[in-house]
Amino acid sequence: MVRGSRAHAGAISKALLDILVCPVSKQPLRFCQETQSLISDAIGVSFPVVDEIPCLVPRDGKIIEDKEKMTSANGPGSAHHHR
Amino acid sequence: MAVSAARVIAGEWASGKHSRLFPSPAAAITAFSFAIAGLASFCTEADGVLSSRVKIFDRDLKRKHRDRAAWLMGGKNDFVDSVAENLLDRLEDCKKTFSTALCLGGSSEAIRRLIRGRGGIEKLIMMDMSLDMVKHLKNTEQNYVSNNLETLYMVGDEEFLPIKENSLELVVSCLGLHWTNDLPGAMIQCRLALKPDGLFLAAILGGETLKMACTIAQLEREGGISPRMSPLAQVRDAGNLLTRAGFALPGVDVDEYTVRYDSALELIEHLRTMGETNALLQRSNILKRDTALATAAVYESMFAAEDGKIPATFQVIYMTGWKEHPSQQKSKSRGSATISFEDIQNHFRSNEVS
């Protein structure tokens, strides 16, 4: 059973992460610890994760307008999302 | 005439049992007209991300409906439960076990509650367009604990399925897909997400649902039919949908459910709890108060049975389809026949003679 826990706020079950892809591009997603969101590098959009629930409706996606794109190799850089 | 009758009904609403639902007749009227017309003040912009397909349904409004339905959900819903039971029964017809299953929108709550270990499902992913609905499902999880079943939650749109290809054994949708703008597209994405020999099971409302509701009064008063009922699929379309989506061994069957309501208002309440009220983009935003009341009155006078109850028919179309797999039986390709019809004819003729 998946239980909510403050220590892992925003963490998504691995079983789910394994099969989730970007709704628009169908490319793999990347979980960003810092912003607690799922990033689709293919289209440069980040999707929020609320209470461990990934929200992958296209309308919820925010375009990453930052100049420094997040690198997947070394983990996330700083990203600023425009609301 | 209809208006005065409606005022009597409104009076009844205030004094009778409906007072627990609405504080005043005015509130009841407003709720009724909102339920029929949808949220009048809401309008959508063209979405730059989406392609330029024809949009019939306002998906954002549908999302708001489902948000509201999440809050209204609580009591049992017999009609929805029967549909869910029917769907889940089909899992017992197969020897297969389905370890990972995706449950799409609609009445996923009923599916989760009634699954009772059928189909050998180990991981159940609950997906809905509305975050409120998903949160509600997650928060009521402890009511239906099953040791063998891990439930995962996500928010997603059936028309943009965020699931990797070849990753699921089963996709179930109980009364969810009839609000998609691109039903073939949604079904194709479901098929892609399935592993070979995976199963697609869906129940949708068919074109005969609520045939008489609401359009009649509209026609009389405002002299024209405005689209109040969603353009639901016909049974004959369902088979085509399955084959167009590329499913093997397609199966379609239909059931009609007659649900009896104490009043037209309860019918509307029921539709709202299912998140089923009007989300057509073409809905006319101005529904006169008189028309709404007249509709209720007319519906009740026309269709009330002898015991005063209002019957409403829901036609449910069940669709099943399998993702292609070498083990499935297939018809042989053209030109590969080894026996001609003439041979068969001769065989039977010779049998007749002897």
C-alpha cells in the first residue's frame, strides 16, 4: 500500500514512474527532486506532482523557459517556473 | 400553463424532502438550470498545444464537472455498480491474469470497490482528468484494503495517455470514454499502452440514453433543438471503433438500464454525481429559468409512471478488444484457401444422394 509520508513528499512510486511518459511526446519523463515535478525534456515542459500524484494533463504542463536547461546527467540545476 | 405547474413543483421542493438538498426553491431552480446548461460563464480558449481537430466537448468543463462530482460522491450508485460488475465479470471469462491494470476515469471508484480479486490484478492504476477526483479516490483507499492489490494514482487525459507502450495487461474504462472528443484516438492510445494479448474493456453510454430528456421543452419554448445531450455512440459504431483502433477479436454488446427516480430533479442530481452533465462546446449559454422549470414539469408529466416515479433509460455499450498476439486466432489471408466452394457443394450433394 502506498502511504503518504512527509519524508518523501512528492515521491512517486517506482512502479508508476516506470510506465509514465510525456502525454504529448510519449518520451520518457525525468523526476526533478528540487521542483518536485516530472520533466519532459523532449518538449521542455514540466508537470506538477501533487501529494505524490503526478498530474500529466497537457494543460497542467508548464513550459520551462529558463535559459539553463536542466541537465539529466548531474541532477537538476536551478529552475524557475513562471506561474 | 407549464409555468404555473412548475411553480407548484417549486413549492413542493421547498417543503418536501428536497429541502435537504437545497435551502430554497430559488436555489433549486438555479441548480437545475446549471445542471442542464452547464456553467454558463465558462468559456475556453483555443489551446495552442492541441492539434486543430474538431472539438465537440469542452474537456476543461468536463474536468470541472468531475471536480464537483468528486465532492458530491458518497452514496451508493446502483446503476454504476451494475455496469462495473458487468465489466469485471468479463475478467472471469478469461483464463489470463492481468497483473498491471489501468482504470480510466468514469466510474473508477466502483471498479476499485467491486474488483474483489478478479482477473488476478496486482497493480491497479487509477487515472482521472480531475485532481479532486483522484485525491478523493486516494483518501478513501483504506476502505477497500486488499493485501494483494497495490493502487497507484495519477491525473491524466484519456486523449493524451501518458503511459509507455506495451506496459499494461488490462485497460478498463467504466462510463468514461463517451466524453472524449477523439474516441478512436483515445482507443488507439489504449491499445498501444497494452502488452501483446492485453485486454481493453470499456463501457460507454449509448445513443439511446435519456432519449426523451429535456429536448422536448426546449423545442416547444425556444423553437429549435439546441445540443443538450452529448452525441453518444450508436451500437453500430462501436464495432467500427474497435477495429479502427486496431483491436483483435472485437466484441460489442448492449444493455439497457431503466432507473426510476422520484423526480426529474433527482435525475439531474444523479447525472451530476456521475459528472455527466452537459459539456458540449456548442451548448447555448442562455437557458431561461422558465424553460428549466417547464422542462422539469413536462418531463414529469410525460414520463411519470403510475406510482409517480420518473423512469430514465441508460443504454450501455460494452466493448472488448485484444491487443494482437501470435497466439490469437486469425482468419487466413486471401488466396490461401486450399478448398473451393465447389468442392464443398459437391461434398454435400454427394451426401444428399446417398
